Amino acid sequence: MEYVKMTRSAVKKELSLGGLWTGFFVGSRVSEYHFFEGWGLACRMNIKNLEEFEHCVNNYKHYNYSSELGRVTFYKILSD
């Protein structure tokens, strides 16, 4: 699977232009091994608009934020 790290503002810009964003969120301190293997912390998402994105980010922060995992980081999936 190919993916690229994005900033929150880049994801929001892509969504504001009417695009579908396919990617995942993980903590900034999580090793890539644990994205889909190991702990399996990354969950693929298809987000259609800014409201859905903000809702997902807020839920992620509420349920998953810890000093051990780090701040929320965004990755766009380029290909499977």
C-alpha cells in the first residue's frame, strides 16, 4: 500500500474542492509497522466533506490521544 503524509490544512483543502479523501489517522509517534500490522492502529476512511472530517478528527482525539501515541497525523492512501 502506498500512502503519503499530509497536513490537516491540505486534507481540508482537498475536501473543500469537492474531492473524496481516502486515508487514515494515526498518532505521530506510531511506527509504520503498527499502521496495518502489529497493533493495527490505522483504519482506512473515505471522507466526503469537511464536516465529516472534523467529526472524525474530534472523535480520534477524544478516544485515541495520549502522550504515548502522539498527536493526530494524517495519511492519504495513493494505492492499495
